[in-house]
Amino acid sequence: MSTATVEAAPVLTHEQKLDRLAEVAVRVGLGLRPGQEMVMTATLDTLPLVRRITEHAYKAGATLVTTLLTDEESTLLRYQYGENEGFDHAASWLYDGMAAAYRSGAARLAVAGGNPGLLSQQDPEKVGRANRAMSAAYRPALELITRHDINWTIVAAATPAWAATVFPDLPADQALEKLWDAIFVASRVDLPDPVAAWREHDAGLHRRADLLNQKRYLALHFKAPGTDLKVGLADDHLWLGGGMNAGNGQYCIPNMPTEEVFTTPHKDRTEGYVTSTKPLSYQGTMIEGIQVRFEGGRVVEAKASKGEEVLNQMIGTDDGARRLGEVALVPHSSPIASSGLLFNHTLFDENAASHIALGQAYSSCLKDGHNLTPEQLAKLGANDSLIHVDWMIGSGKMDVDGVTADGKAEPLMRQGEWV
Ligand code: ZN
Ligand code: ZN
């Protein structure tokens, strides 16, 4: 046994860590190419990080950074004063413009933050309609993203409203500081060399995905309290994890943090029941205690202890919203799970637990997926929908088996950990 000397982590100020997060987001997450345009989306309360990212994007050679800021207070004013008919309306022109920017070569960086429960008190029917209109308008842009035609990434910024949901018992300033610290740790910017740490982590995720790709499992079998679910995998499915080469040739890591390996289920081959293990923050509403039953790949029964109406609105979006578009494995010992925190945010919570997503499949999770027509993708079992919503089913009590072509079950995870 050898003893490695552990380099002491430098003591960094908040501003230094913020700067590192911005640099890692641009250079490692987004993989911005010199001479490339960048489109950034963010909420108003994440401005300090937005400005740092802008600085690093220009330092990395961006020709133009265009940031679209949303003000959540103004969003609430719509629910307070907006005409009822207006909720079927979305800014299609804006989303078309974003799609045009991506098609002409722009990279996309999203800063996640804001208030995960912003719309919890609003009329679920209106929230559902507004989401549906937005999803339809956003579809052309989202397709370029889910197909990984362009390099993109999502990073998180702590905000007071979000911090209050994670640390409800702490004073506002302490809660905000604690959430920032958790983001910095999960994003590996507290380590001596964050870029090197990311490269190493990325390589580890690739090794795990390669191993699963060699197995060619027909299905995964999830067993836990409240869950007995067989998820059939798409024909020609491909496991991915960490970074990837986008269609435009740039290498990007789409989520920061990321701990998952994931692939495309077959849209018609999921059977059984499953219970969520963490609350889901969906478009400003918290949905908790989800219990869903699948038959022939389709959700035939959906309940939730909280937010059931929004859940049903969500799965009613289109036929594909009732079927799976992603299955992902995350060990229970992931750094985000080890933090013991419930982030109330999919970007973090999905990296703390194995999960499934209802809706659109990633064509990059199929062999040669980029070059397949929608008909070919559907034939392999890839799902099609306006939505893609991840929710968490993993825990320290979950066992996962891989089912081989000859029907044998091989243990993949026991008690939430890789075998
Ligand atoms: Zn995922
Ligand atoms: Zn997902």
C-alpha cells in the first residue's frame, strides 16, 4: 500500500471560488471555442456569477456573449394580473431566435438558480398551460440541445430563495453561504486544480459507461421499498457519462455537477411500479411522493402526495410524456448524496440518486443516433415528447440488476452502491 501525499487545498475567498466556478464552466463544462458566440440564460439574482462567466467567455475568445435574464418577481405578476387566455401564449419569437443562434454556431450556457418553488402557490391549471405553451415554443431550440448538435452546459448559482428551501432553519445570509459552499464542493472548485480534477472525474464516468456498453443489457431491474420496476433498454442503446463531443465538434460536459451514467430506455418496455425518493422541482412547483405504475412502457397510474395536479398536467403534455426517455445510475455515495442535503433542484438531486426521466430521449444515447431519422429513432424505441423531466428513484436501499440477453440477472448495484 502506498501513502499518497494529499496536497492541502488552498484557502480561497468566496470571490475566488466564484471566479473558478465561472472559469471551469466556460473552459471545461462548455468547451467554448475561440471565435464562438455564446447565449446565456439566467435569473436576475445570479448576476455576480453571470458577469464572471461573461468575463471568462471573452477571455476564452468568445465573439459575443448574449445573456437573457429573467426576473422571477415579474413572472409572478403574470399570475397575479395576466389575462386567463394569455397562459396559452409563449415568446416563440425568442425561442426561435435562440434556435437560430445555435444553428449559426452559438454555444449555450444556462445558469440554474432562482426559486425552485416560485409557482407553488399559483393555479396549477395555469402553470400547466404556461409550461405546455413554453415547451412547444422551445422545442426547436431544445432539439438542438438534446441532440447535442451544439456544445452546452448548465451550472448553478445559489440564490436566497433557493437557499431558504435547502436550509429552512438558518438565517438568510448563512443559508446562502452554505448553499454556495455546497455548490463549490459539488463543482470541484475547492480542489487545488479544479480543471485536472474534472478531467479525472470525467475519465472515471467514461470508464463506467464503457463497461455497461460492453454488457448490452436488455433491461434494468430496480428493487427498493415502493419500487419494483423493469426498464427495458432501447435497441442499440448507448451508455453515456461525463463529457461528449457535440455535433459541432466541441467537447463539453453538459451538466456541472455530473455524477450519472445514463442511457435511453425502450419507450414500450417498462413494466412495474416506482416511488420517487426525493421531491421534484418542476417549473416552479414541488412534486413529492410520486408513485407511478407502468404498463407496456406507458404510465397508467400516477399519484403524488404533493403537487399531484401538476404531475398529471405534466404527463398529459403529450403521449411521450407518459413514457421514459432516460434512465440513469448514480451511486448513493456520490459527493452530492454524501452532503446529505436535499437541494430541491434537479441538477443536483439527479446526481445524488439513480433516476428516470419522462419524455424526450437523447438520440446521442443510441448508436449513430445523430444520423438517424425520427422514424428510425422511434423504431429503436427512443421516446419523443415536448418534455424531459428527471426524477429520483435511487436510495441506499436500492438494488439494481442488469438483465442479459439470455434472461439472466447480474447484480449492478446493491444498497445503492456499484457491485
Ligand atoms: Zn439524468
Ligand atoms: Zn435527464
